Amino acid sequence: MTDAWHWKSAREIRDAVSAGAVSATQVVSDHLARIDDVDGRVDAFTQVWRDMALEMAGAVDAKIARGETPGPLAGVPVALKELFCTREGKTSCASKMLENFESPYDATVVKKLAAADAVFLGKVNMDEFAMGSSTENSAIKTTKNPWNLNCVPGGSSGGSAAAVAAGECPISLGSDTGGSIRQPACLCGCVGIKPTYGRVSRFGLVAFASSLDQIGPLTRTVEDAALTLDVICGKDPMDATSADLPATDFVGGLTGDISGLRVGLPREYFTEALNAEMREKVERAIDVYRANGAEIVDISLPCSDYAIAVYYIICTAEASANLARFDGVRYGFRHPDAKTMQEMYVLSKSAGFGPEVQRRIMLGTYVLSSGYYDAYYLKAQKARALIKKDFDAAFEKCDVIAGPTSPTPSFAFGAKSDDPLEMYLSDIYTISVNLATLPGMSLPCGLTDAGLPAGLQLIARPFDEATLLNAAHFYEKNRGFDMGRPPIA
Ligand code: GLN
């Protein structure tokens, strides 16, 4: 064996397991040993489902022994973000409010992964209810960046990114409302894709902001992202917003041919707000397209400046409605000292939710309240439409948009946690993509002098993940350097 199974890609594992070259049990055991080895330092996992993982792997091995054709993720270990409903274990959303919540059903994506013969290793950490950009808002634990254990993994899918980067799993499922797949992928040197709104069913994803939330994978290769997406996307009768489109073959679309591709560079994304080293890495990545015959075009997204304000009105409004169900009555935590109904609400929510979640519920309630609704919520909806129009116009001139994923590399714990506005700026380049319901992706594009990953963001037209993934795959194959592995032993 030249390399441990835990550094192999999902594709390599699937092929080897399907061909009988290795058993799913062996692959999973190797990953469980890796988790034992490194997770005490990384702290990505919130639950390790040892028995369940070995049982699922055993079932895949038995299927192969019976001569049946295994699924497209045969024996591939997967870690799930804490906000996917699973009958196994807890679905805590990294909140005290749901710390003992057990879901009576599995999310559609969880069912689809299981049907594809993937194996679940357990669940991974996140910012409470997916609100944050550093995973510091988790009520469970602090996840570290495998590239530097003093730095954050990004968020809110920080556990997913850290687990993939540390070689604990080849695939982790995350969710992205304003950047929560792409920004941690960038900070941990992973590949992360947020599909078009509607591409993947959100049934069983605990809702944060329903007009923005999407599910997607974090992986170490573009091909693994395509492979996962082929498995999880599609119409679901349980999610009315899921799109009814023909079956995808994103893996088959990774042709390596980018002839005629027009790559748009938004002026607004290359300003002083962008850290100089990040800018240099992103520009070098764009040179790979330029040097290989892509047409590089200058584009403008003039409403970009409004994105953060618009997002924090819309996402908080939707969150305040979605989180109203956590009232001490139906789900999770109820404060033991409450004597009246009013006290039950106030005490349960005050003790069950962390400060960032409380801040958002209050902001959201405010922007929806009568007298402020028109001034904030309605105006934000209008601005959202203008942001979308900017992208429509840009896509007349180009096929993919390229720029940075995050304005800075990973940062030290505590560096931004006392200043919410500073933290909100982490998503300055990712948020518009959710507001415009587009597919977007982050790809590792080098390391800073301090050894921290930089990320290239690519954005495509609605439902054009095929172009997005093919362009990403092209870069990955032609970037001319290896990202290497994080210094965690
Ligand atoms: N960091 C952003 C926020 O806190 C995005 C989070 C997400 O995409 N879930 O809202």
C-alpha cells in the first residue's frame, strides 16, 4: 500500500471497493483510526458512529460478496454537518437548544447517500444553527484549522472542512446560506460547492434562511464534488423548491476541454478589501485560464456593495421565522425554572440560544415588524433583485465568474469574534451568489507565506454546475503545483 486509505479520494475508494481490491470495512476502519489519531487536536467530529459505520461497511461488503453491483459511493466514508436530520445520533445544530434532539427521520440527502452505499462516520461541528464564519459559535466545541491549530477552520461548515482537510473523510456534507461551504473550504484548502438554489432537496436540513439555504459537499478533489452532487441532487416531493430537471452526469462532464470559455473578473472583487496575498494567489489561478486559451473579460457587479446589508436583513428575517419553533414546547430545551408560559419562552430561548443566534432573531424580528418592514425588508428584497440583475448582465459577457472566495486567509481564534461586523465581512464575496441563487465553488489555489490556504471562487449561471465543475476541474489539473497536506501529523 503506497498511501493510507484515508488520503485517497472518494473515487479511488469507490473503484477499489467495487473491484474487490479492498473491503469497505478496511477503508472505514482506516478512517476510524485516523479520527482516533488526529481528531483530539482538530476537534471536527461531534459524534463518531463507530458501530453504525462498521455495520454500513459490512452491508456494502456483503452486497459485493453476493455479486450485486454496488452504488456509486460504495464504501466511501462521509461525515455529516450537525444540522442534517438523522435517525442515528443527535441532530443538535451545535446548539444547546437541540443538544438532546433526536430526529425521527433522515434528511433526503442522507437517504440518497446511504442508497449510493456511502458509509457514515458521524457528525461534525458547525456554528450554531449555521450562523457564523469561524465555527466559534458552536455550543459543543472549538474546531481547529488543520493547517494551523491556532486558527479557525472558517464556518459555518467548519467541522466539515477541517475533517476533510485532516484526512478524516474524503467527503463531508455541508450547507451554505451565505458562504458556509465555500468560505471554510477556502480556509482549510478544500474543494466546496454550493449548488444552484433548488438543485438539492433541503428536506431534513434544519432551516436557517429558506430562500438562501443550499446543501453541498466539501471534498479534496473536484471529481469527488461532482460525484457527490450526482448522487444528492434531483427533485424531491418533500421539498417544493427542489427543481425537476433531467438526471445529471457531472462526472462525465469533466472533459478537461475549456475551449471558448469566457472567464469574467468582477472589478468590485479586486479592491483594497482583498488581502494582498490572497489577491496574488487568485490572480495566478486566473493566469492558468488565460495561458490555456480562455478569454478573460472585465465585468462589473455594481450592486456588490449592498450585498452584506441585504443579506443580513433577509437572512435574519427568515431565521426569526424559522427559529420561532424552538419555543421550549415542541423541540429540545425547556428551562426548568419557568413558571408561566411567558417565562417558559423567555427563559428557554435565553438559555438555549447563544448570543449570535439571539442577535439574529432580534434583528430579524425588527426588520419584519410593522413600521420597519417597508424600510428594511421590502427594500432589501428590491436590492436583492438588482444584485441578481447584475449577474444576469455579467453572464451575457462570460460563462464563469472568477474571483476570491474569502478576503483573508484563516485567522486566529478570537480575532473577529467580538466584532460581528468584522466577522460578517468574511463572506463579502460569497453572499451575492446565494442572493442571486447561483452555483458557486471554492478551489484551493495556493498557500500564503504563513502556510494558510487561499481559495479561488468560481460562479456560474443557474443550473450550470456542469460548466462550473468542468472549469474547476481544468484548473485543478493544470495549476502546476500540489497543495500538499496540512502539517497535522
Ligand atoms: N457566515 C454567514 C452567516 O453567518 C453565512 C452562513 C451560512 O452560509 N450558513 O450568516
